[in-house]
Amino acid sequence: MTNVQSLNPDHEPVFGDYIALMKPRVMSLVVFTAFVGLMAAPVSLHPVEAFAAILFIAIGAGASGALNMWWDADIDAVMRRTKLRPIPSGRTTPEAALSMGAALSGMSVVMLGLAANWHAAAWLAFTIFFYVVIYTIWLKRATPQNIVIGGAAGAFPPLIGWVAATGSVSIEAILMFALIFMWTPPHFWALALFMRSDYDDAKVPMLTVTHGRPSTRRHILAYAILQASLAVGLAFTSVGGLIYLLVTLVCNVIVVKDAVRIWRRDEVDAEADDFKVERSFFKFSLFYLFIHFFAILVETLLTPYGFGGWS
Amino acid sequence: MSFHIDSAVHKKRRSQNLGVAICLVLFIGLIMILSLVKLTNAGPVEGYDHAPRPTLTEGASE
């Protein structure tokens, strides 16, 4: 972490600036996947306990987002995608992000332990530690596999939701984790292929820079195949069913087909059509997780009426 | 003695203060409801100090 510009003297931080520190868009995915993990679990919580569990998982995710913005303020300032965040734009200070992130991290872990169970709280604490210390502080600027490692942190919420309900980890929770884990790298590598200057300017070792763009294209294909295998495998567990199987087959045919097209193209082809295939892959992957987790939710909600699941 | 009120700063910080106040009230409300749910679902509470617990003695006599 290095010093960044200080607070804009004409701007008094407003409440929304502190909300922005928590990365609300990332939080929305966390809330949704944690909610599905909790709902799909075979043990049901009281609605108030379930609401509290999801809320504290979301606050934990937001706290780690604030700590990430505190540490990464210097590189956020040079990337187009992130330079309007509260710290680089001078709307709040790195110290405020650190205080808020640390306080909310502790509060969310303790409250999740009290609202649900301490096993789920331990997973939340580990997730925050993993995202902030292992990913943000240690490995993000040290290895081109940074996206793979960061993806793991973002993959924990459905597992935490499941553990909040059941008190233990199971194959379904692990597969939901693995699906998000495998989805993250090709999603960001496709972005890096057509937003090339951003990560270069920030000196973040993206695969596109360290191993070259042809290697990145091969990586996208390999991860897309693994992602598809895991997504289809999830269909044959207790959270899957016929509806989920059909949805995942359609989605993964699209993903693997686009990944093969990305793998077969070179830079001349890509630049000729302004990275049309890479952009299409990225846009579809924005909806990919939502569609999958929504299908799991539909299976869960239909099960009491005899339609969901395999039974 | 009267307090000097810097109205410009107070106005600028109104959103911040209001947001924090609302969050705290909601947090307290959630803790209250959560406590109520936990206590309601915890089964019968046995408030017997320095005395044998009725359920234990009932179990022993059977």
C-alpha cells in the first residue's frame, strides 16, 4: 500500500460514500448466493435467524471490500474501472476505510456466531482473512494467479449460508463453492483481454501480461471446461434436479462454445472485430452464476410441491 | 455559556449522522427480535439456582 491523494477539502463524506466502500454490487452477489446456500440446505432456520445470518455474511463481505479498498487505493487510482471509488476520488480517507472494515469484520463474525452458529462464523472469519491478507495484501501483486486466489474468497458465501443452516460442510456446499471458484478466473481473464491497459497501468501481474494473451486464451478454455463439469455435477446432488440440469446444460454449452472460439482466435482476429467474442463471453458470464443459483433456488422452492429435486 | 454551532459542517454531516443513527436503531431492533426468537425456540428455561432441576429429578424418579 502506498500513499494516495488525501480527502478532497470541498467534500464532506456522506453516508453513501461509506456504503460505496463496501462494494454494494459485489455484496448483492454475496447476498444472493449465501441466501441460496442457506435455502437449499436440508435444515431450515427460523426466518429471523436466516435474515440475520444473510445480513451478517453480507456485512462481512462488505467489510472485506472496505479493507481491500484501503490497501488497494494506490492501484485503484490508476485504473479506469476503479478510479472513481471513494478513496481515489478523495471522497473519504484510507484511514476511514480501515477503521470501518476492521470494526465491521469483527462485528459480523461475532454476530453470525450468535445468530446462526460458530462454525459458520469461523468460515466467515476465514473468508475475510483470506480475501484481505492472503489475496489483497500478499498475492494480488505477486502472482498472475491472483484472480484464481481472489475467486476462492468470493466463492465462500453459499458455503457459509449452508453451514449457517446445517452446522457442517457437505458435498453440495463444496460444489457450490467450486462452481463460483472456477467461474471467476475466466470471467476476469476475458475482461483483461479487452480492457488491456488497466491492469498494465496498475502493474498488477495479470496472466495476459506475464504469460501472454495466447496462454490466457488457453487458460480460459481449460477453466471453462472445469466450470462446466462442476456445474453439471451439481445437478446430481440433493440441490439439483431436472430443471437445474436443463438450465446448466444450455448455459455451459454456450460458455464452452465461446471459450473454444476465444481459444481459436488470435489477436488479429480479436482486434478486427473489437473483441466481440471476448465481450460476449464476459457479458454472458455476468448472468451465468445468477442463472445457476436461481435454478437451485427454484428446485428448492418446488420440492415441497413434488416438482423439485430428483425424488 | 452557549455552544457555537457551525451550521455548514453540521449540514454537511447530516446525511452521515442520520445514516449511522438509522443503522444503529435497526441493529438494536434486530438484536431484540433475534433474542426473542432465540429465547422462544430454546425450550423451557429452568431458573432454579442452588436447587435440583425439576427435569433431572423427574428423570431420576422414573
